[in-house]
Amino acid sequence: MDLSDAEAPFISGELTIPGFSSYLHPMGNGLLLGIGQQVIGANIPEAGEQPMTTPVEDGMKVSLFDVIDPENPILLNEYVWSDTYTGAEYDYRALSVLKTQTGYRFALPSESWISDEGSFSLHYALQMLEVDSEERTLSLVGSIDHQQDNENYYGSYDDRSVLHNDHVYYLRGNKVYHALWQQEPPIEGPY
């Protein structure tokens, strides 16, 4: 959106992709991180048609966009977690961001529904992603998986994290988990 003339805003460029971003996080160097949902395109109507069914959300999606040329935005990379949701879509406080010398580190909680022979179980984790501003890349570093133990705390809406140098702290309910920023990190906790 070009808002240079407040009385005549207009769309300067657009990008058509399956899904949507509920939250957009601007970064330096013309990069934009999108957090939202992947949508299965089979049920999306053509322009002007009435939808017959609701498009099905497939899962949590994190995308890296190049918006240095606002008239021609580009999708650089994305990750999709099927049957997954993140509270960062609707509450920016669920997203932790740390600026580094080469880019940004992001941590966001996720809640997955896993089906096993007709029954569903919940899986909670903290996803760790990194953006290299110079290389213009998005990479999934790892995750801190929460070990479900007959607790009364359901949902990931209030899950938070803290990033401090190479340390990651995942706060879930009244428990804290710790790991280092690396692939397949050994997890300490809960505390």
C-alpha cells in the first residue's frame, strides 16, 4: 500500500500466494516476515464467484518476503507446519525477536493437532527461525518441544519466549525450558 497521499492511498504492488499472513514483521534491507496460515487452494473461488465452501486452512506458515521493490514483492522462502497454529498470528507478544550481526532470530510457539487412529493429541513447541539479511534467507534452526505431562494447562495462547545471545527460554504455563540456539538443541527443564 502506498500511503504517501493520505487522501488517495493505492495498492502499489501485490503478490498472490496460497494462504495469508495475520502478522507482518518488517526488517531492514527490504525484508518482511509473514506469520499466518497456509490455505488449500482447491476451494478458493475465481474472482467474482461466490464461494461454495470455506477454504480449508492447512497449517501455520512463516514466509520471508523481499519488498525492496514495492511494485514487485517476491516470496523468498516459507515453512508450513500442517495442522498447526501459533498465537503470534494474533498477539505480537508471542513472537520473540533478536537482532544479530547478520540478521534476525525469531522464536514463536506452536500448537499442533496430531491424529492417531481416530484420536487427537496436542503437541506444543517453540519454533526457532533465523533470517540472514545479507543472504536474504529464512532457515528453520530447530524447536523446543514441550513434553506433555498430565497438566491442566491447555492451549499455547499465553506461551512466550526470551532470546538472550545464544540462549533460548520457552515459558509455558508455570514451567520454563532452556536450550541453546542450534539445530536439534538439547533441552533443559522444565523448571
